[in-house]
Amino acid sequence: MRLRSCFCSVAIIAMGCTAAVHDDKKADLLGAGDASASSDSGSVPGGSSGSDAGAGAGTGTTEDSGVTAATALSCRADASEIASVWDIPGSTQFTADGTWSDGTTDDVTATATWSVAPDSEGTIAPDGTYTAPPRNAGPMVILVEWEGLTAECSVDTRLEATIDLVGDTALEAAIRATVPTLAVDCAPYVLYPYDRSRIPADFFSPEVQWLDEQGHNTFVITFETEWITIQAITSADSWTPTGDEWWAVADPGSGRDIAMTVLGGHWDASTGTLPDGLCGSPWSTELTTEYWGAPGAVLYWTPDAQGIWKVDIGAETADAWADISTTGQCVGCHSTNYANPPLFATARGTGGYGASVIAEVTDPLTSLAGGGREASFSALDPSGTRMVRADRGVLYLDDLTTDANLGTLPTTGWPTHPNWSPDGRWVAYSSCGSVSGGNDWTAFDCNLHIIEVLPGDTWGPDTALAIAPPNQSYYYPEFSPDSQWVAFTRNTNEDSYDAVTAELMITALTGSPPVVLANANTQPNATNSWPRWGPIVGDIGWLAFSSRRNYALRTSGNHQVWVTGVDLADVSSGIDGSAPPVWVPGQSITTGNHTPSFIQTQPE
């Protein structure tokens, strides 16, 4: 790969700011206030001598006492425009002006202290020369301090780069000289990422994939934010930016909105021309980035490996966490986590009714070796001392410290899919009308119910949270990290196991009408199921789920783990706040991947 510096200049605009007047008085610069010293040899900041007083900017003495005070500080940029390209950052000179109580002003650049604000990037030298970051851009803040006064200057930095994956300088020149045609009939069709996706900025780079039916052999992919433009030239049918290239445009500090375009053309190397030019869609693919907001990993169960695999946030590949190769038996079907992040409730063994066990996030192999309790689904309380487990139409409560059963929960219907709220106050479950074959995982006609957790291992009344319409089922409830929302799955005229019509929904714990997450579902009959919460950052709640939808060119019908960012403020107003989903990078595309859970790294 070659990164070429061949874009036109782009502006960096500097705006000066002036500090407020301080009450501090400047010490006598001329020797104990001696007026004669001020007129003969006293020096002042900026290099002016006392004999120059009154001659213009750069002097600062009083006529009688010989005492001056620094009253104001401002900074400004010598150049208003600067060009930065990848790894070749531009620079500009900043100047600091200090004002004295007698109204005179000095250039104090050399004696001031310069720095780049903590949330900004780039470097600034002691002489005020600012150099933009080599691989990032956006609004930057420069700080300056002098004589107890401070000021700041805002700088807009911009960055451009061309990533030449073909290595033909003649092609690159031809691309630059070509005005593309914007028409649907000749444009490559972008398959991934989806338009209007909300992408976790801290995930690994997405693979841009497209379908070309015009026989093009050259493609130009452009990511453009408010501050950064990155362009890649390739002959392949996809492009994955490097981590640095992706972070440059994905960092929300660089502009949260990304416009992505893919152009196609036929390059004739023998003539050095693009005979038919370049063609792209009249509409760009609009992407938004948000921070995932917490370190950790997405864990998922794959029956192919009979165990749980994990993808660390930001990682490029998945690793085995605990599977049959390390435990000697299948691990991970019907796992849950979040009420107690250091622990993981999962099933171990063969068949749907395995042993429900507890795994320590940091040491799964050792903790999984212990005994288990027969169950199909289970959930932990926040303390990690209580487990609710579903076993053949009954929800049991177990004390994990004494390994004793404490009784059953007051449920209705055929109860299954329990989930304990992270605040410890509620247990949600699916109350179903019937099951197939006596199995908790093949349930029909389910509604969502909640039970309040009371002191002394007792329970409040069983209460309906969301009632499904006729011919539908609501199941797989999952509490949000703040315990205010319940995400779940619905289907139509199917049991709960791998339902083709499965779709994602969400409801508030207050019992407001459920909202279909249509943008996340994207298409019908994609088996969108097992919603599991990641972090909530501001109004955005992350939901992971499994789906049989195709991952563009890479999969065909096998389950994969996807993530959608849900604007909970919109959901509060009854609006679908979800976004078209993002494929979780790093998972295997050859296996079926189910039941995702987010494990948050615990602070040291």
C-alpha cells in the first residue's frame, strides 16, 4: 500500500481569543519602582527597554511608579489556511500578544508557554509553531499562558489522503482528472455497510463490499467527514481500511457523520485512460459513528465448536473462550450476563437440558469444572449469590453460596427465558401458552411477565409487561444495563426456537407500548433474535443479536452476530430509534454464531 500526498490545500482556520483581566499585579520590572531605572535601562517582556516607553507596542512602564500590570492576553495564527495529507502534517505559526495596564501591547510569543489542549491533537513548539496531527483532524484547541494569564485559540484542522492499492500513478492521475457520472444504472451497488448505519467507532474497521455488474476493473472508495477525506483505489470487490485509516474517519471527534461513495470504471492500462470514465450512485451511503463506550468483549456461542468464542472490542479476530476442546463438553448454549458482569451464567452438557453453571469471566475453565443444576435457561442476580433457572416449565431459585434450592417463583403459563435486572429488583420471563415436546426452548404463544424481587428471597406478584397480539409470541427478554428497558424477540405463528420470522422489539419497564426495531431488523424472515445489551452511552443503547441475514458477499444463511445502536430518546417517544445493524468484526464467517453477550472488562 502507498499513501500519496496529492490533494489540494485545505484550510486550517485559527480564531484568536482574549483572556480576562487578572487582579494580580506585575512585580516592579525596573528595580524597586525606581523611576530613573525605568528611563535608563529597565527591560520589559518582549525585549523592549524602558527608554522606549511610549514609542508604541512592545513597551510597558508607568510614568510615576514604574509599575505595570499584565491585563490581557490573546493569540492568533499567522496563516489562516494550511494543507495536511497523510503522514505529512501542515503547520502554522501562532503569536501571543500581551497587553499592559498602560495600554501598550507586546509580542510575547517567545516568553509565553504554549500547549495543546488535552482533548486536542498535534504539537506546538515553544516558539508557537503548531503542527497538525499526521493521521487525524478536527477542531483543535491551543492554550497559551503568560504572566498568570491564559488564552486559547481554536484551530480547525483538515486531513486528506489517497490509498493506492493498485500502484499505477497514471491511473491515479486519470482518476483525479475525471468528473464521475452519477447514475444508478452504471454504479456499483454498495452491499455493506448499510446506509444510515450507526457504527461503533471502537470496533475494528468494517469491510466495504459492493456488487458490480458492469465489468469494472477499478474502484474508488471515499470516506468523507466534516474534517477528513480518505480515498482508496483498488481493483478488488471490497476494501477494509487499516485500523489507523478507519480511526481517522470513525473517531467521533473527527465528525460523527461519514459520507461513503464507491465509484467504478474500466482502466485501460495500454492507453492510460478510463474510456467510459467513472460512475457512482447519485446518493452516498451515510454512516454515523458513536463510541461503544466500554472495554470488554462480545462472547457468542457457536455449535460448530460446541462452545463460546469471544471478540475483544476493537479486535480483528475471535478467540476460543471455553469450548469442547478445553472443557470436554459443549459449553455456552443459552448464556446470559450483565446483572453480574464478573460472572457468566451458561449451560454445559449435551441436549437442551444441560447443567446450568457459573463461569468466572477471568477464569472460565476452572470455574466451569464445578457442579451444575439441571436447567435450559438461567440468570444471575447482581450479587452472584442467587440463580433463577428454567427447568421444564418451572422457575427455580437457588442459593449459590450453599448450593441449596430456595423454592420456586410465582409464575403463570409455561415459564421460560428468565432474566434478572442489573439493579436486582426484577426478574423477567416468557410466560408461554404451550411448548413442543415438553421443551423450554420450543415455546408458543408467549407474553412477557415480570416479578418484583422482595427481601428474604421472596417475590411480589406476577405481572404482565407486554402481551403479544394473536398469532404472535414475545420471548427472550433482556434487561438493559440501567434496568429501564427490556429488549425481546417476537415471531409470528412459530415456536421460539430459531424462528424465521423472529424480529427485535423493545419496551420500557413502565409498560409503554412495545416498539418494533424495524431499522435493525432491516428485512423480513432474517431470524433476528436473542437481543443482548451492550453499554448505554448517552442516549444510545447498543444491542447485539444473532441473524441469518447475509453478511454481504461473505455469508449465506448462517447465523452471525450483529450490533445496532438504539436511540432510547426516540424509543421513549414511541419511535423506532434503532439503526441498520453492523456485523461484529472478527467472528468466523464459516460457523453459526448465536446468543451474544457483552462482557465488560472490570477495572483493575
